Amino acid sequence: MVELIVTYLMGNCENFVSLTLKSIEDYADKIIIVYDTTSKDSTLSKIQEWQNKLGDKIIRLDRPYDHNPKNKFSNSQARNFYLDYLKQHHMDSWNLVLDADEVCDAGLKNLKAELEKLDKNKNYLISPHMEHLIYCLGRVDNYFPQGQQMHFVYNRLFNIHPELYYPNGEHPVLNTTKER
């Protein structure tokens, strides 16, 4: 049976915590939240409410996020932090990475069945379609006048294996050291 983990970086996102977690709570086997300890709003209390509700289904990993604009590696460092945790504790499981302002629809309920059909001897990096609220609950970026029809997030769904890494950078895309 496929184990599906959903992973987040969360900090200064109090308005989105409940919305995003509500969208995945019935489908994720585990939820990994890397909480930014420099957050200045009530994100932590919202996460704690969900921890009380879902118990050990939520694993919170606390670490500061370096918000210094001169550090162009803050995001990749944070992402490699949870990736190292996943490799240590959930090898061969599947992981879906979400931003705090992204939600999933009910189609997620079929995801595990589809993942079961894939070759277990191969490594996958999948770019799913996502609803992205772009810090505004009133509109989704699919409807931006930029002509973008759908919002795809690159390599955010993957089976966990040792060759995965995030390259240094502000908006890193998950990569692998092996050719596929």
C-alpha cells in the first residue's frame, strides 16, 4: 500500500493553514510541517490546533528560515532539510510538496490508487496541477489575466529515494543525481 506524505514549509501564513490542511487531511497518511520559528503571526497556534485534531499524523519540524535577502539559498536549505528527514524516515514512500497557500481538490482521493499502478523499481518526479491562492483568498492564479491556463508545480510529487536533492537557489526545483 502506498504511503502518501504531504510536506509544507510554513511561517507567516496564518490565513492559509486551515484551508490547506483541510484539503488534504483525509488523503495524506502523514503531514510534515517545517515551521519557520521566525514567524511573526499566529501560524504556530493554527498548526498546534491541527496537531491536537490529527495527533501523530502531523509531524512538526521547527527551524528558523533565514529571511536575509542576501542569502539566496534559504529556500533550498529549508527544502533540503525536510528532504533529509523524509529520506531518513520515509524512504520509498510518496511525497507531495505544497505551499501553505495551495489547496488540493477531491481528486486527491484517487492519487494513491494511481501511484499503486506505477513501477516500484523506477523513480518519479511528477509536476501536478495545483490551485494556488497567491496570498489572496479572493482569487486563484489560474484566473490571472496573464493567460496562464493552469498552474503546474514542477517536481512536487515524487517517490522518496536517496538521489533526490534541491539545488541551491531561491526557487529550487527538486532534482535527482541519476539520469531517468
